Amino acid sequence: MNADKKIIIIGGGLAGLTAGALLAKKGLQVQLFEARDKTGGCCATTSVDGFTFNDGALCLILPNVLEHAFSRLGLQREACLPLRKISASHTTTLPDGATVTVGEGVQVSLEGGRERVDAGRLRAEIEHMMVKWVPVLDFFTQDVVFHPFSLSRLATRGWRHLPKLRGSAGAEIKALFSSQAVRAAFSGVLLFNGVPPEQMPVTMILGLVSMLRDGYFLPEGGMGAITDILRDVMVQNGGEVCLNEKVKRIALKDGQVIGVEAAAAGFVEGQAVLSTASGMATFLSLLAAEDAPTAMRRKAQKAWLSHRSFVLQLGLSNKVEAPSHFIDELPFMDEQHRLFTASGGDGAWLTYSVPTVTMPELAPPGGSIIELFLPVDAGMPLAAWDEAAKTKAVGRAIQVLSRRHTLEIAAMRAFSPLDFQEQMHLYQGALYGLSPAAGPLAMFPRQTRLPGLFLAGQTTYPGFGVVAAAMSGVFAADALLKTV
């Protein structure tokens, strides 16, 4: 290992900070370039007039995986990152007036609506799902996710689970549950994946199983506490963070990466570059066409992008009486595909969170926070999201939400898909980069065919989400360390 050589990291989100912290602790020179005015990326928080808003990630699942990443840095997660469990998880209201509530553990109740669901039968169906899928969850979260992806490893160590991994999450939910309302609520829990239930790989049901068994969590102080810790570890070990510094180009000489061209700093030499800007941005924008491997450019051009969203965040001076942390108003399961053809301002269906249900201190005393997510038609061009369209969507969202809650608005933020591209630097405004339904083979390699170029982030294995992004940073750092 040559500690005199510099490693350049593009992007100060969760993956970049995890990799940067690991590399700095190994004694390497690390210089991280972040286009925004702060680190954290989509796992950050922003304070506005005393309200702490999320910049993307809403909660933490599978904290044991994050603990593994922290342990690689010599950190004890329990000591440096206290978590608060979300005890009142989901409430879903359906068109016939039925309300399905998911409490702590496997406490699921149904009130109203046309159906009369036997509580004993529902409990038995949930127990059957857990018996079937908890072993698969354990295999993935105690084995698979801690290793770079390998089909042979999956087949060798997980062969007994492979027969379960066929079909869609929607089909599996239909097979497991007899109640239309429960089906709709449970498939609704998984809609954060950004595809209709019938298109979700069956493995997505592990998110539902994890919620029921382990629960969701919020770090004390908000999601940004995670990336603040990683940034501090990197800096304390000699790493340098350059904010408001956008990388324009990855520079090569004779087929070898030699550094980057930054907007303000100009050319910066580096022995290796680790890009977390997404595989699409890396191979289609940051590399000159003649430098990017043809296969990777083709992969980036054909990438199945994840969904887009319109997000409205409200800081309220009044307290919202909400039954759960996450609240959905959804169609029945067979109609949930309609959410992905809405315009963003239709307001027919609502999905929002009230994080102050779990953590009141995110707002000033007596206040509340609502974070509303409106579906967006995937075919709507980004350019159509001008200020007029954005203002219209905000007005419609407030109008619809005010029918359900008293809104004494003290602070507000709104993000259109165009804002996610321009302000958050998400490729084409796609929230996860690649669609979660694309599968691991659609992801980009952490070690590329270009000597000195490495990738991390949501478009590399293990994929989207907080713990996945952290592990991708671990894998990329490990791969890089083998070459220096």
C-alpha cells in the first residue's frame, strides 16, 4: 500500500463517505469532491426554522448491516448512533373505507370496509409468511449482503431458498393473504420500491418481513446523523472534503485514470478515482466517450431507471394527530399500478409520513412535520417540471392534505423530479438510479475495466437503500485497497 498516493472520491453521500472513512483509516490520502454545500447526499437532513427535514432516506431498516459497516471503522453503532424504533408503523386507508394498521411486531388490525376478516385467520397467515420467509431474510442479511455479489455463492450457500425466489411480490402476497384489504396494505408497504406489485421481484417481500419482525428505526437527530459520523471519521483520519465542487470529468492517460477535472480546482491528480455519481453518470457524462468501455456505455444507456417522485415537506406550528409514522391512502392491489401513471398533482392517492410521531423533537415544541410523496408519471419529461408545474403540484397537495389535517404551515420545501436532478444530482431525477426491479446483474461493477476507476453507490451491489449504500462503499474500498 502506498500512502503517498491520493485517492479521489466523487460524491459525498453515504457510499462515498463510508469508502472515504475506510480508506483514510488505512492511511491513504483521500480527497472527496461534493457538488452540494454539504455532505450526506440522500442520507442527510436540513434544518429550516427549527424543523429537521430529511433530504431523502426516511428511516433505517436492518441496522445490523449498518453495524457491520461501522465495525469496519472501529465504531460501536449502539454507542455513537442511538436509534429509536418506529412503534406505530403504517396506516393504510382503502377506497371502501377499510383501514389497515400495522403496529409493533406482527400486530395488524383491520377496521371498516366491506370485508369481515377473522383475526385468527389473519394471524395464522402472517405466521405462515414469517415461517416461509424469515429464513430467506436471515440468509440475505447475515450472509449475502456482507459479500460482493456472486451467483455461484448464492447458488452454493442458498440453494434451499432458490425455489422461493421465483415470481413477483404481488403474486406472493395474493397467495399468502385472503383479505383484499390486507393484500393492498402489504403491497402498499412495498411501493417505495417504485414499481407496481406485479412487477416487483418476489425478494422485495423481505422488506415487509423485516418490518414485521425487526421494525423500522430513526437515528437520534434524524437520518443525517449517520453520514455526519462517517464524515467525521474520514476527516479525523486526514481525509479532505471539498464542498461546492463539481467534478466535470474523469481524466485518463494511456488508458489509466490519472485524476479528475473539477469546476473550481481544475485538474487534480490521483492514483485512483472512486465515483459514486451512479454508473450512468460515470460512463455517459464523467468519462469522455472515447475513454468509456463500449460495454459499460451500452449498459448505462439501456439502464432501467427507478421511479421519480414529487416531494412536499411541511413544517407545521400545530401538532398533527396521526395514527402512524407512515400513512397511505391507496387503491386496492390490482389498481396500484395507477400510481405510476399519475401526473404528480392529481391527489387521488396519498402517501406521506409524519416523522414527529416517532421523534417529536424534529420540530419545535408543539409542532409537526409532514413529508408527502406524490406519484409522478414516468413519461412526463423533466423539462415539463417548470416553476408553474411545481407551484401547481404544491397547491394541489396542500389542498388535498388540508382535508385530512389542520395545516398551520411555518416552513416548506418542495422537490420536483427536475429538482432531484439539478439540486440533488440524481441521474435524470431517478430516486435510486437503477430500478430495484432490475436485479443485481443490471448493477455496475465496483471495479471497472479502466485501471484506477472504482464505483460505489446505489447503482452498484447491493443496490438501493441506506445499508446497501454503506456496504457498497465497503466493497469498493476493499477492492481499491488491493490495488494500491
